[in-house]
Amino acid sequence: MKVIAALSLLLLACSVRAQECPNAAEALAGLPDVSDIATLIEGFDLLPYGVPENATIFLPDNTAVAALVAQVTPLLGGNGNLTIAEVPGAILASPVGKLAVPKLTSALLYHFSLEAAWTPEELLQAGTIPTALENYDLTFSADNSTGGYTLTDATGQVVNILEGPISACGSELYVIDKVLLPAQLLSIPDTDPQDAVAILARDTAGAAAPAPSA
């Protein structure tokens, strides 16, 4: 289930606001390392309003997508030949996938910070990065051994920043080498997808609750 959650997150994380970015492929055209996500979201549109403006977004790269696709097929009853384009339908058709949707939604929110479109210097100065998943933060650090930057998620997993910031749709995007997790899968709080849409659109009045349910 952890693999399904992570893969579903990849499908959701790159939807773009239609008014500013007509489609994901156009918004991410300059980011070949995340091109697989653009392919996936054509068939899995769970964020009709897309990425909010003035946000910081962390996107797992194609290597993470490929690894997860390779693992997810047997969990969904596939024959080992599941393509990127077939993944959204397979998840929605899977009883396991459907049951995991509220946790997948929370995992999605964990990849967004709605505070601002932050530069690496601003992220480093802040240190602790609040996310759209209320009460679940990330830690941003400098990696002195490489001269780059890392994120540490709530599980203690260290994730490398591979590229960024890249400006798109009024936000700053960072390519990362792993999927961020706010908790182990069964402990991730549930969020209704419609509430997540409102949160990412900054429409707190439209959300049934601003925080994910336990």
C-alpha cells in the first residue's frame, strides 16, 4: 500500500491551474526529469484547480516514478506490463487504491507549502517548512558534503534536492529524488479530496475542515 500511495501522489502533485498553465505538459516542458508526471496527470485529474500560485512544490523525479511503477503492478493485479498512462485507471479500479485515497490526499498536501514561493536561501533560513498538510512540517538543510540541499520528512527520511527552484505558474518547483511521507502509511491522517482541493485553492470557506481528519 505504501507503493500505491507514493505512486498516486506522483499523479496528483503536478496538476496546474488552468488559467495560468493550460496543461501539465506545457507547465513542465522545461523539466525533462519530471516528464513522466506530465504524462500521468493526463489520465488522473484529481486536482481540478491545480497548483496554487505563490507556493513551493516538491516533485519526485522520473527515476522515482519508474521505480514505483515497476513495483505497483503486482499490487494492482497487473501483468507486469503496466505503462505510465495506464497507472491512473489501474489505481482507481483497485479496491486497495480506492480505500487509500484519503491517505493519498494527505500525502499530496505534504508536498506543498502554501507560505510562499521560496528560494533555497529562504528555505534554509526558515529551516522548518510548514506544509499544506496541517501540523506536518519538513526540515530543509544544506548538504555540506555536496554543496546542495536536502529535505527531511516526518518519518526521518532524507530526500535530496536534485534541481530547482524552477518558476512555473507563479510557484517555485523543486525536483527531489524520493516521495515525501508525513508518516508511515497506516498512520497518515485522512483528508477528503474535496477538502484538499479547497485547501490548495486557499478556499478555507469551501473546505469542510481546514485540517485533515484523524
